[in-house]
Amino acid sequence: MASATLDFYFDFSSPYGYLAAMQIEKLAAKHDRKVAWKPYLLGAVYQKIGGEPLVNVPMKGEYSRRDMERCAREIGVPLTFPPAFPFASVAACRAVYWQQGDDPTAAGDLVTALYRKAFAEGGDISSAEGVLAVAEGLGIDRAALSQALQEPAIKQRFKQEVEAALARGVFGSPFIFVDDEPFWGSDRLEMVDRWLSRGGW
Amino acid sequence: MASATLDFYFDFSSPYGYLAAMQIEKLAAKHDRKVAWKPYLLGAVYQKIGGEPLVNVPMKGEYSRRDMERCAREIGVPLTFPPAFPFASVAACRAVYWQQGDDPTAAGDLVTALYRKAFAEGGDISSAEGVLAVAEGLGIDRAALSQALQEPAIKQRFKQEVEAALARGVFGSPFIFVDDEPFWGSDRLEMVDRWLSRGGW
């Protein structure tokens, strides 16, 4: 029987999602779990319950940029902000679901490569071109992915994934489920670790 | 020379502020610091930058109640929600500043007793009566405090404290400064501990 997954919901435009993505596989492996990668759009949350990107909110925005840099320094991960930020990540999300097919634990390499392009190198992954360049670097068939990004089936699949995330109560990035227990925020990884070690409390 | 303080900003209606208040003195003492208690009103933040109490926000509200209870269980602190919640805490704040006078590290007993009344016992500290009852239990002169709560000087003092908090960039509860380094959230106490141990990074 396959072990249970850690369900990792994130927005590609989220620096906290990036920081957590750089740590989540190691944490999952420690507890004999695999990561189920679940990219979605925080914009869908804002449409549903209001809100806007954290870095755009007065006071919270300034704090958050400082905090993101502080968190990155502590874990020794580079952090650069792409020139256009926050950015739309529809193409990146669709690429991940296309590569996953029926296996949500697949495409981890693509997720982390896309995140690194955006937040370690400050590159552009908002366009299909940006996504295709990263995918090609991993040996993914550029022409096939390019075509897939335009197909109704993958657009529909992604729409369903976003709806399913919201229906499950996901509203942030990162947002992690350990079985049915939800954890919001990259600063909750230590609690996720304790939760897994103790089997909850 | 007095050691530097940990400046602890909080709203009395904030369960995360309560959970942090139950832990902050031990953390401060570990690093040879005193806590400067800084009650203020999140309502002033909402007026300035928008927003509303976390528990009232769709999706986030449900998550937060679950998370507050989970955090309380983990640290072994009782958590009950007062019948009226979120509640106005002007009287509680004024009482603290009145008791402090010129010493922001004073009135810790009053702060924690008020918080326990609200969130350990589910009592009412939104009214002057509720605050006076808690203060009296600590041996504070009820008549003197009752009079003070109506005095223009303490009202003005509290107004200035709230303005000073916002001017410093405070927008949440708890919100802690280690010297000039800001930390938002009760889930950042471990990071505050590391920051103090390492002198920053």
C-alpha cells in the first residue's frame, strides 16, 4: 500500500510557498511520506473571500518582505524577487498538472525548478515561454508541453484542482494537509514535523 | 543599566495574543530581558489598512479557531472563547497603562490575569466592571481604578500608545519587537528565541 501523502498546496507567486517547497520533501521523507504537489491560485481565494497579495497590503507588505528575507537567510536559501511580482502563474500550474497525469506526487522536480527560476534567480515564469524554458531544462518535451498548455482538457483539469482546493478549505500558500489536518504557512513546518512525529495531539 | 525589553504588543481580544502572553515572560527571562506590555486595539489597524478580526473571515475563521485550540493543547494552556468574541478591550487597555505609569514592564500580573479571565475562564473583560473585578482580585484599588478609567489623562495616554504602535509598524497580535526587529504571530516565539540566542542573523 502506498504511504499517505503530504498534500502541499501553493501559489507559484508566493515566496513563502517557495521557502516551504525547498524544505517539504526532506520533511516528508523523514516521516516516510511523499509530497502531493498542488499548485493553485491565491487569486481564486481573493475572489471568493476578499483579500489581496500580502506584499501589496500596507504595513503587512513591508513586514512580509523583511520576514521573507529573514526566513530565507535562516534556512540558507537564496531569495530574489522577480521583476514582475506578484505574478500570474496559470501556465506554470497547468504544466505541473500535465506532467503529473494521475500521480500527484510526480512533477516535484518541475515545481522546484520553476520556483527556483522565479525566486532564486529572479526569472520570469509568468509566461508560457518562461515555463517552457524551465521544463526544457529538465528534459521535458517542449513542443508537447507547449501544445498541452492550450488544450481544453488541461485547462479544465486545472480549474477542477483549484475548485477542489477551495472546497477543502485551502486559502493560503503554503497550505499543507497531514491526512485531514490543515496547516497554513511556511512557519508551521516545525509544527507539521511534531504533528507527524506524535501522530497529532 | 536596565536590560533591553521585549516589546510585546497585543489586543486583549486576540486568542493568539493570549497564548503568547502565557509564554513570553519565560522566554524573556531566559534571555535576561523584561517584557514591556503594550496593549492596543487591532480595530485601529483595521481602520487604517482595512481588515477585520480573523475569526470573522470566511475560511480563515474556521481554520483559525481550530488552530488556536491546537496551539493551546500543544503548550498545555486552557482555551475557552468568551461569550462575546471578538470584544472591545478599551477598559482593559486603559487599566494596564494606568497601573504601569512610567514603567512599561509593570502590570504583567494584570495583563495575564485579564487574559486568563477572558480565555481560560471565558469571562467578560470587555466592560469596566469586568476589568475592575479582575483588578480587585489582584489587590488593586477598585475605586481608584474605576475613577482613572474615566479620566481624560488616561484616555489620552492610551490614544497615544495606539498611535505610537501603528507608527512603529505594529499591525497584528501578538507583535513583538526584539530591539528593532519585528516578529508577528504567536507561532514566531521559537524564532524570537533563536534570534535572541544568536543575536540575529
